[in-house]
Amino acid sequence: MKEVPSLSVVDYLRTTNIGVELGVMAVIHAQGYNEPTLFSDPAWCDLIKSITQIVYHLNDIVSFEVEKTQIGTCNTISIQIHNGMTPQQAYLSIIQDINNLDSIFKELVLENNEKVARSFGDL
């Protein structure tokens, strides 16, 4: 069996490699905003990191069923299950991480997370 990476390594790799920053910068630039100081602002960097983490967390939730049979994936749910969590606990842990990011998606997640967690545990 291959070694399972730590969540901190996965977080670092996926945050730096997912490309959200470039995509958001392209959208902002396309809207005519060309002030380069925005992209070096620490608040901007924190916002982009939060958005990136939210994107990869949501990707892991959605792709878990496909990836759970694949060896060597960096799916957060699979790693947490390997570390002793149930699928439901792993899902709730990811949702809590998203909530802790104070995301723009917080209202959407909070609205249904218990209902989804119950059905997720039944998979």
C-alpha cells in the first residue's frame, strides 16, 4: 500500500497548484481593473487562499465516490478515513474547515450540512 500523505501536505500542494489565483486575476483584469497593488495585498492573498481551499474541499466532497477506489489520490475524505474517521465524520470535518474560512459559501453550506452529512454516511 502506498503511503498516505498528511493533510497539511495535501493542503499546501492543492492550495498552490489549483490555479484559482490566476483564474480570479484573469476575471478581475477582464473587468478592467488593472491595479497591480491589489494582488500583493495580504488581505487579497488570504482571500484567494480561502477561495482555493473551499474549491478543493468541495471538489473532494463531490469526487470522493469516484476516487475512493483509486490508490494514491489526495482526496481529503479518503485521507481522513485512512486516519480513522467514518465517511460522515470526514465530511463534517471538511464542512467545518469550510465554515472556519468564513467563506462566501458559508450560508449555502450551513443550510444543508446536517441533512447532507446524514445521507453521505449512508453511501
